[in-house]
Amino acid sequence: MSSGIRPHFSAAGLRYGARAALPAFPGFIMFAVAFGTAAAQKGLSLGETLGLSAFVYAGASQMVGLEIWQQAWTPSTILTIMTVTAIVNARMILLGATVQPWLRNEPLARTVLNLFLITEAGWLVGTRYHGEGGRDVGVLLGCGIILWVVWLLATLSGFFAGALVPDPRRFGLDLVMPIFFGVMLVPLWKGAKPALPWLVAGLVSLVVHALVPGYGFIIAGALAGVAAGMLIE
């Protein structure tokens, strides 16, 4: 799929984007199933679980939000989950900024939809296509839509799988979240120096958790890690 210099939108681009997203399916399915299972074991309803996947639509933020989730909400808890989700999702601002020149002349509604549906996988597909000379914005949207649908369907299957197990500890399902985060950290290891911000974030989180009640330790750890990374660089 290639086009002229000017960006445009077509149904053919939508179809191409959907096909180009196929390699990302396994990772999306595994992640969303794990979230759906963990949400069921946490006690979330089907509507709450699908709502998180449909509107937050960010695996790491959903998992962190699940840790903070309370049956009885307070203003401080709501503020905490909003702040933590915003911090974890801040990387999406950079992804959106890189595709802005491509979307500059798009209708506002379609631009908003594209930016809402953007993920690392969709961004990679879109920017690679754009780098090869393609200018059909439908590719970005087609990739985003199909990945969002897959995410919801996998969340649904994970929720019912988790809800069918009466005693999650017996099967080790209560370990889904810590195992997931542990596995996600392994590919990020690049040596001792790049790991220093992780260490700072962990230590600050532990100290704040011991001294301050609530979930402020998540925010404190994240900010400390960012600050340490900036100083090291």
C-alpha cells in the first residue's frame, strides 16, 4: 500500500491496517486475557471489567488500576487511580505527537478516534507504513480498530475463565499480576546503569508505603524513577 505525497483516507487503507495488525494479536490476547482473569478474581463485575478495557485501553494502566481498585470508593482513592493512570499513560502523548503531522488535515472526529485507539503496536505499524511512503490514514485507524476489538474479546474470555474458578489461590491465579509484571521487566534489562532508576523507584515506593497510608507510594515511586533517570542521563 503506497500513495502519493498528500495524506488521504480510504476503505482500502482500513483493510490494510487491519491485516497489518495480525502479528500483534498474540501479545494483545495474552495480556487482555490475563487482565480479564485478574479482574474477575478481584471481584469486578463484567461491566466494570469491560469498561476498563474499552475506555482506559492500556494494559499496564489497567493492571495498576486493578491493584488500587476498591469496593467502596473515596475521593482520595479516585484521585489516586486517576493520577496513576495518567502517569503510566503519559507515554501516549509522545506517540500521538509523532503522528500529528500525518493527521494534521484529518477531520477532528477521526483524529480523536485515531489518538484514542493508538497503542505501541498500532503506532509501530503506522509509522513503518508512513516511513515507507504510505499516506493513507486509514491504515492507522484500521489497525487501531481491530486491535481494540481483539482487546475487548480477549478481556471477555479472560473474565469468564477467571469467574469460573471458585478458589483462585488453589490454581495460583492470584499470582497473575505479579508474574505478569515480572515477565514484562525481563526484556527491559539493559545492564546495571539503566536499572538504577528502577532501584530508586522501588526503594522510594517501599519507604513511602511504610510511612504513608494509601496508594501514594505508586506515584512517589514513579516520579522518583523518572527523576533518577533524568539525572543519570
